[in-house]
Amino acid sequence: MNELTLRQLEYFVAVAETQSITAAAQRSHVSQAAVSLAITELEKLLGITLTIRRRAKGVTLTAEGRQILVEARNILEQCDQLFDHAQKARKQLTGTLHIGCFRTLSMHVVPHVMEWFAEYHPQVKVVIHEGNGEDIQERMLAGQLAASVIYEAQLLEGCYALLIKDQQRSALLPADHPLASHQEVSLAQLAQHPAVLLDETPSLERTLNEFNKRSLEPKVLLRTRSVQTAQNIIGRGLAYGILMAQPSHSPEGKPLVGRPISDQLPRNALMLSLPPGYSTAKTQALGKCLSELAQ
């Protein structure tokens, strides 16, 4: 064996992502033996150990394997770009697009992205990876994802950011809340009432810091990582929330009222995070897709 093949790299990436020879074989529609042989041949060709294979414990990458994974993904992405450019004359994109999405944004972003690509680029397979802002961007910088949809406050150093929508947090209230009749509300006014806070980084820290800066302490009824749970708590009249989304009704169908916060809260825009210097036809299409979401 003296030639490196794209198939070897594809199987290696599949093993790295699934942490399993069996799962990688199933994903690649080949036998386990074919995947195992390809990894062994790749290791012999490169002269290094890429994986640690333990019976019943799956597969983990060595330090060298993690470094090679980034390069392998870059090579495969460059091959995808060749097809992208070849298809561009026909305005068709092909291949797979792995997108990270901050989990609380998923219910707003993912349906639009899936529908948009199905309509305009049906030959692109969109794969969504939900998680917190830091994790999905680190996976992106490691070469596992092409882009990440996040809030501005979550942007990691070293990532390139594309502004999608300029926005900031507002108060979300039950329709019959004492402050619902106000055109805008202050943190001092909100601090007099029970609150449900989103327990996500850095949202929770930023919210508490805004109260602390004004020598205020919110009356926290509940902390939750679920936006839907927070909206239902608000809809039932148990608390208010400080959230990005301002729906007219909770998931349970209870009426909600959004009000601007009069205090000067930091902007927290919707952003598309990309690896530095990284752009493909598919990520450019993603940017166009998200710009339409913001309209």
C-alpha cells in the first residue's frame, strides 16, 4: 500500500465522528472489515498511530489522530469544493454541510435552514449539530463543522463572525402581568417580581451581572436550560423572563407580551461563526439563507 485514497480519509473521519468501527461502517454502507482495513492501511502509510481500538469500548483518537483529523476534513472539504465549483455553472451545490447551532436557537433557525436548502439546493445534505456555543465552535475549529449559528456573546476568539441580525434581550411577560401595560420596563421594576432565568452560558451570567451592576437582585423562581419551559412558566403567570425570542404565545398557547428593557443592555446579535479564512460555496449559501431569516 503506497497511495493515500480519499476513501481512507472518509472512513477515518467517520470513525472519528462515531467513535466506532461498526457505526462508521453502517454510515458508510460498507463492511466493518473494510473500514478497519482502511484505517490500518492509512496508519501504515502515514507511519503513525491514529486510533486506539478497544473491544467493547469503541475507538478514540490519539493526539496525532486528532491533528490528522483536521487535515483529513480539509482535504475532503476541498474535494467537495471542486464539485461545488463544477456545479456552480448550473447553480447547483452538492455534498454534505455540517452546521452547529446553539440549542436555544434551533427551533427558530433549523426549520428555516432545512426548508431553504430543500428548495434552493436540494442536492446538499444538511446535518445539524446542536449544542452550547462553545462546544459547537470548538468542533468547528477542529474541522468537524463548517459553520456555527450562535449569539454574539458566545463568539470564541479566533472565529470569524458574520452578522445575521442585530438584536438584544427583552422582557417577556404574562399578558396579565402588572408590567404588561407599560411600553417599556426597567430592571428595577422587574426585580420586584418572580423571574425565570435561562440557565445557559453566558446568558445567565450576563443577566445576573446586569442586575448586580445596578445593586439589584432578581427574585429567581426557576432556572432552566429550556426556552420552551421558560415560556410556559411565563404563560402560566408564574414569572417573567429576559429572553431573545418574543413569541405572542407560549408553547401551551398562553398569551405572552414582550416589552423593551429601558436599561442599556449589551447587544446580543444573531451571528454566523466561521473558521478564520474559511469560505465555501455551501457556507456562502448558508449565509444567504440566514440573511433571509433575519428579514
